[in-house]
Amino acid sequence: MITVTNSQIVTFQKQKSNNEMADDKKFNRRDFIQNSMRITLGLAVAGLGGLTLMHSTKGNYVWQIDPFKCTQCGRCATSCVMSPSAVKCVNAYDLCGYCDLCTGYFKNGVKDLNTGAENLVCPTSAINRKFIEDPYFQFDINENLCIGCGKCVKGCTSFGNGSFILQIRHDRCKNCNECAIARLCPSDAIKRVPADKPYMIKGDFVKKDKS
């Protein structure tokens, strides 16, 4: 007869619990990544929405870019009265593929996914690439470095999921009577929107607005 002591039972239970926790982490890691990115973007938009209401001086409307009309012409970087521009790139994480080869991050045709500046689309290194797990990477925008040139947006839209978009950040925007960028925009992508809904983000946010 085999005798099992209480200490052996406790050790077995701990091992079983650790194995179950490891399995849970393995299956839930991707869901956690996606959910946390949605929460992060939601908080960012909500926070900046509050800043919008504080800075709004022209009634109840503010200027914003329709991402479905934007052609990434480059005028947002050069025509804004603010320097650097009040227009910044935003990553709509709901649409992002977390790709190893991100066409909004790497230049088209690179042979080696080397993160040297010569291989990157962004001229100011405003995109932070962070490894999550093979083969997934997270791409975050450093808005202090972003100049709103739209080069990353063009690459992501042309070859990727189109999660990179340009948006006017209302903590910087002067909310001019006539937006200097809107006056020159070739696709009429900049228009007045209600100040309580100041951002036009692709993904769930746009779907909710249209439902």
C-alpha cells in the first residue's frame, strides 16, 4: 500500500494550480492585449474629449479629419497654424493586426526588418514598436514627436489594415474660424463636428456613431 502524506497532497495541489494558471495565461494573453489596447484608446479619446470642451471657443463645434476621406496629402504637417501641427497620427487598435512587417512602420520593400532609421517610414521616429509575443508587435505613437505628415497612415492604408489615421488633437488646436488645413485639403476631409464627439476613430467608435 502506498501512503500519501499531507505535505505531498499540498505540493500536488500547488503544482496543479500553477499548471492551470499557465494554461489560462496562454489562452488569454491575446485577448488581454486586444482588450487593454481598446481600453487605452478609449481613455485617451475620452480624456482628450474633455480637453476639447475646455478649449472650444467657437460654439459647440470643432474641426476634425474624416479618416475615410483623408488622402494623406501632407498638408496637415505644413499648413496648420500650430508648429508642430495640431494633427497627430492615432492607432485604432481595434483594427491593428500587430504585424511583424507593419507597412506603416517599415518602408516598402525593406529586406530586413531592422529598426534602423533608414528602414522606417516615420521621419521623426514617432512610432514606438514593442514586442508582445511571436509574431505580434504593438505600435504606439509618441505625439510629442509626431508632425502629422501622414506617411505612416499612407503605408498602413495602402498595404495594411488602415489602423493608422490622422486626427486633430484639441488640446493643441486653436479651433480657428477657418481652418488653414481645411482650406487647402484636396479631398474636403476636414469638417466641423460636435464638440461632444470630437474624434472620428475607425473601428468600434465609428460603428457606434453610424448605428
